[in-house]
Amino acid sequence: MAAEPVWSVDPRTGKPRERVGAESTAADVDRAVRAAHQVREALADRTVRAAFLRTAADLLDGAGERIVGTADAETALGPVRLTGELARTTAQLRAFAEVVEEGSFLDVRIDLPDPGATPPRPDMRRWKIPLGVVAVYAASNFPLAFSVPGGDTASALAAGCPVVVKGHPDHPATSELCASLLRGAAAKTGLPEDVVVLVHGFDAGVALVRHPLVAAAGFTGSVRGGRALFDAAAARPVPIPFHGELGSLNPVVLTPAAVEERAEEIGAGLAGSMTLGAGQFCTKPGFVLAPTGEAGDRFLDALAAGVSAAAPAVLLDHRMREAFVAGAAERAALAGVAAPVTPGPGGTHTVSAGVLAVDAARLTGGPDGEGHDLLLEECFGPVTVVARYDSRTEISEVLSRLPGNLTATLHIAERGEDADAASLLAELTPLAGRVLVNGWPTGVAVAAAQHHGGPYPATTSTSTSVGATAIERWLRPVTYQSTPGHLLPPELRDGNPLGVPRR
């Protein structure tokens, strides 16, 4: 039976653009994984790895106009957004090159022998080694920064792990182009091209996570798809780590003092954040607790005005458009839910952003809230839910019902004391991996202190997929005990010949 074709589709029209190739068969996946596995030792030299990452960044930048044009044709995200995303992508690659050269990620720890200790302590030297072949599942909403050349790939290569990427069906031509540039960068730095291999297709994604030579996986996508792959990774004869980013509501809490002080500013800021990228950011603020009363009304009016001004937008594909329209309509139809701005279809191929409002009392588990748990689930696209609370107790009751999130945001008074600030910050901290005060969560800085993860279902592990410590996902510790110096890796030898940070 012939493999199904892989088409690049224009989301602005729903029509195929070009045939990119064919979906990978089980035999194709097996060949890809084995090819990557066979070249894993080629990544052992940290100097070569760093050069490879920088060369990849240079080649991507050099092909920037072509990459942005191809990605825009497949995603409708626009040249401005995609140009910025490409810059972020190449910056990630260069940042991981610095991480590789500096060496702290190896986490070298040396205990010298002490025969007088109780019990006696032998010579022990610990560091971290790469796991092996990493399966990367590309994201729909970031065709560069979270896809073929994105953070999972960059951090895995930095760790010394070859990568097999399962391209996303929303941008296969972009995936092919970026994979060819990464493979070209490998060849240019003297590495085998198969340190990066690309496969396509749903079945290929399942076969990939089950392949016995795949040592770990990184995923960004839906709760349903991610959970299925996570379960498959755990059900293997030899289970593997599965670092999945699945879904996030990203709650926002506004204190009465904050909205009294700057209701219009907060409303306008939220409108910009929730409609950014047509509401398709994983950190979109999708749920807001705002006080009742005059100041809360001013906030809601400003939010509605900002959202109403947003032009109809094209989502990443028509399947997502249909899911958004249906999900927004189902939420709006719930008892007691108002629509200050009605979300839904904006045209044949577009959607209109919207705002839904409800009394927080319906979300505290009482009899009037039947079916309203749906409002506490992510709706992918440009809509947010505003729950109006009457008391501090009501905030806590609603927060206690929220799932895990990537982010949680607290807006407090900027001038003077805000009595609720400390207690609310303490309540939000267990809910998310990144907690913001007086800001907006869209935009994830690539930095050493960044954490892009959170309690399930935001992610399936405690790790981050952004920032320097994302490399830790693809490593495991090993201790050498009483090992002659000439047999040790150079990073563990006396005298520290490579100058890596050591404890």
C-alpha cells in the first residue's frame, strides 16, 4: 500500500499548496532512528557540538527570507511574527552553544577518598551523559521556535543526543526546509547529517515513541495527543522519559486595589495578550478572576473594547478553526454566561476574538455551576473567560478547582500596599511553573532562569522546555568510583584539564 502524501496547505484558503512528500512508514521510522543511533558518538566532542549549533543558527539566518515566506504560507502567522520567531530560534541555538562550551550542565561533582569517614568514602566522580536518540514532536503554533529547529531539538543536540523530529502536518514544507539546513550545518562542521532526521505522519509519531532505540521524547501539543504518547512511552518494555507540554489555562487574578488603580490599562493589556498570534500562544491568558463593582466593570469594558478592535484572524488550520468555533459556542451557551464580545466565525476562513463573563459563584462547585467546569479548560484560540468574584474567599474557592498551568498572573496595586498580594501569590505558586506580577504571560524569554513548564496537564514532567536548564531533560548522571585517572573522561580528571565548573 502506497504511503499517504504529505501536503502543504494554505490556511487562508484551505487549499493544498504543494506536495511535500509522503508519510513515513514504520520501516522509514526504523531506518531514521537507527541512522540517528549509529552516529550518536559523533556528538561526543563538546567543541564540535558548539560549532554545529552556531553553524545551524547562521544557516537559518542566511535563509531567513525563504524560511519566513514558507512558514507564512503554511501558518498565516505573518512575516513580522515569523521574523521574530526565527530570531528567537537562532538565538536559542547560539545560547545552547554557550551552555555546551561553559560546561556547568555536566554537573561535575568530585568526592575525594576519605578512609577515616564512617563508613569509609572511596574516590567518586559524578557527571551527566547523554541519554541517546531523542524523539521531538513539533508544535503547530510555533513552526520554528518549538518545531524542527526549536528548543527541544537545540537542547537535545547540545546534550549530545541525535534527534528524530516528527514534523507537524500544519507546516511540512517549513519542516523540510529547516531540517535540510540543520543537516547541512552538521555536514559543514564535520558531523554526519543523520544527527538530525525528519519523519512525517501520525502513525510515524506513534512508531517513533515506541522504537526501542529512542531514549526520550519531547512534545508540544494537545492534551489528548500528548497524553496518548505519554502513555505509550510509559507502556514500553523499557519506559522512557516523556517531556510533554500539553495545555494551559494560564489564570490571571486581579485584586480590587489593582483595578481601582488602573482598570483601563489592565483591560487593554489583557486584550493585547489574549489576541496575540490569534490567541494561539501556549501562554495565552484564558481565564481571569476580576472583582464585581464599578472598577471591575471599567476593566471589563476596556477589555471588550480592545478585543472588539482585533481584526478577524486565520487560525493555523481549519480543524483548529472548527474546534475553536464549537468550543466558544459551547461555553457561551452555558447558563449565566454573558458574551461582552461574542467569539466565533469571522468569515469562511477566519475567527473573531471574544470575551465571556460569568459569576465566579458558578465555578465554585455549587448546584448552579453544572457543566461550568468547561470554563476551566483551555479553549485554543482568541477567547478568554472573566469570572467576577464578590469576595476573597471566592477567589480561593475557584483557584482550588484549577488544573496545573504554565503560567499564573497576579495584578496588584502598584502604588501603596495591597493587602491580598502575599496570600494570593502563595496560592498561585502551586498552580504554575512561572508566576508573574503586574505583567502578561505571552512571550517566554530565553534565559537561564526561565521555566516553561508546570503541573499536569501543563506538562508531564517537572522540567522546562525553554532556557538553559532545558538541556537537563536529555542527560542522566553516572558516578565513577575508584577509577584510575587515565580511564576517566577528561572533565573528571585531576587538574581539570578542560576547565569545566566542578564541585
